[in-house]
Amino acid sequence: MRYVPLLTLLACSYEPPLDDGATRPLNAIHGEVVFGGGPDVGTTYVTLFDAAAPPPPAGLGSPVTFTAIAADSFTGGGATLRSAPFHLTGLEDGEYVLGALTDLDGDFHPLASVLAGATCGDWSGAHLASLASTDFGPITVTGGRRVDDVTILVGAPLTTERPAFEVLTPPVAIEALAAPYPATMRLSAIQVDTAFSDDLQLHLGPECAPDAIPDCDLAVPACPCAVDTPPCATALWVLMNDANRDGVLDPYPEEPQASAGLFDVWPRTYLEYGGDLETFEFEGRELPERWVSEAYPMAFEILGTLALGGDPSMLGPIGVPFPAHSLSVTLSSTFVHYHAGGQAGVDENGPFDLVDVHDPSAAALVPDGAWAVTLVSFTGQTWTVPNEIAALGLPTLDPAFDPATQGVPLVLTR
């Protein structure tokens, strides 16, 4: 089972620490960004990721580096296509993928998690393997090489808002994760109106209103938004995936979860322990110890429906994304512990152990306290709670938004 926590540390190849006095040449990637959204171009950010840790929704990688292209750098192309050069320099040897975001509303900032995401109305793009593919086209650089003529096409407008949410669940006992009926948590969409400064504000929403079902937010696994929800409202977009379009909910795309009976339902949901942990050395890198887990939207309800002979389509449309005001997410009994002594395997975050709380001695190792919750929408848009809004004490710009909600984590207790 492979888990990737929110702040992925990008792997690099290990070389023996031999100092021959030579200066290692660094690499560069140069090319052109083509914007297909018409004449109204905003500041565009080109982001570079390790190919082993791509950005959402393909992965949860963090950028290795980025560059910003001013709107007035785009020229030509008439009414629909505009282009501008980009340059990424000082790159270590490796294989990379390139993404891009055109920020039309001026609320993107790469150094703050609540601002480092595409909002409704922005445009996204990437360097693709081909024009007939939506896959990233990896680029390998080595030995001081400069790669030229790399084209990034920005041609996908985002019509949904980031999945801003609050955690509504009271503290959950770690032992409850091993109970016959697994524990769940409840997340609810929330609007966000705050400001880092007078000229850097964040407005997400308003939140969608729940459908007119009695006790919808408490009794329905994915409480749908009202049919008159306005465009760009904040919502938790649910996709019960049916990639082959056979009308049947697909199994989870990774074998261990599929073997456990889990299904392919978005948003992906990740937990990460927020307390103080140690660091450790691995293959010449200093890595943070971390505890992470994945949780699964509506998993308990889907499995219960199937056990009773029902169809998961009773819980929501199969293969068609729909916005939910609140969402039930089933917590897992399995955690991944990244640390120097990990024996279960190694990935880009270092060696790890799998810890299943069905074993009481293993359950005693799982740290109690605050756990961050991250949602990844099928669009690649993300949101994490707790975040800087509460940590920095940012103001509210609308009485309907309480910044304190963004400081309430999931709490696991003993």
C-alpha cells in the first residue's frame, strides 16, 4: 500500500559523497507557455515537479521550483491564443514534469498553502506527452544540459471552486478504528472570506446550500447541494468513478485497497499527524518522521449498501461528479509511519512501516492529538485543515465566515 502525504519530499538519486573539487553543472529548461483562454491573461506560474511525485490529482507532489510570467509578457495569437517564454534554471539532474496555472483573479501565492491552489475561473495546463494525451510529458535533464523548445499548453478552465471545508467530528478514539463498524468523520463545505493583506484577499464561495432533505447534513452520506447552487460555490465534489462506463462503481485503483473491498471515490482524503516529530537521515537526505493515513469517502455506507443487496447508485450518481454540502468519510485502521527503522518498504518519503490498530501493541504507537485533513478533488484542487487562516489569526471579511473553523483538526484520542 503506497501512501503519499501532503507535503511530499522529492526523491533524488544517491551518489557517494566524493569531493573531486569539480563544480557540478546545473541544468535548465526553456520554452513557451501558450494560453488558450483569450486576451484576458493573468500572471501565469510554471511549476516544476519531480516526475516521481507529480501534482494533484495524479499525485501529491510539491513543486521543486517555479517561475512567474507577467500577464504583459504574453503576445500575439489573436483573440484566442497568446504565448510567452519561460525559463527554469539551476536544476539538479533528474526527471521532471511541468504544470502551469494562469491566475485570473489575483489570489494565488505559491508560499502559502491556502493561496497555493487554483480557484474557480483560473486556467490550468501542463507540458503533455502529446496533443492526443492528458498525460504529463516527462523531461530528463543531466550533466548541465539545457532543454529548449518545451511547450506548455494552458487550455483548461476551472469551473469548480477549491474544496474548502471544516471538520465537524468530535474526538475519535484510536481503538474505535478497529471496531467492527469503522469510525467515520463528517466534513462540511464552507465559504472563505479573509485577507493576508489589503491587496491579497481570498474569497471562496459562498458555500452551497444543502438539498431540502430533512437532516441531510447528518443522515445522508453525501448531502447534495441544492439544485439552484450558483457557479463557483464551495462544495465537496464527489465522483463515484466509472472509468470504463459500464455503469458499475470501479474498485480502488491500487490493489491493496481494492482487495479490501474499497471503491474509487473522490475526493481523496489524507490524514497527517500534526504534532512534533523527529527527523532522520536516509541516503544523504534529512527527512521528517511522519505519520499518515488515507480515509475513504462513503466507504462504510457503500459497503453496507452492498451487504444488504443494494446498489451504490442509491447514494449518488455513478460516473458523474456531483457537489455535496457535507460528506461522510470512513477512517482507516492502517497508518504509515515514516522513520529511519521502517521495514515495510521505501518510497520518496523514505522507509516506512505499516501500522494496523487491530494489533493493540501497534495501536499504542499511533500518536494521539491533532491530525490535519487534506481533500484532493478530482479536478486536482486541494484544501487542508488546519491551515494558515487560523494559525495567523487572519480576519474575516464576511460575518458568515468564522476563521476559527480553519484551525479545528481531526483529533484522535486514547
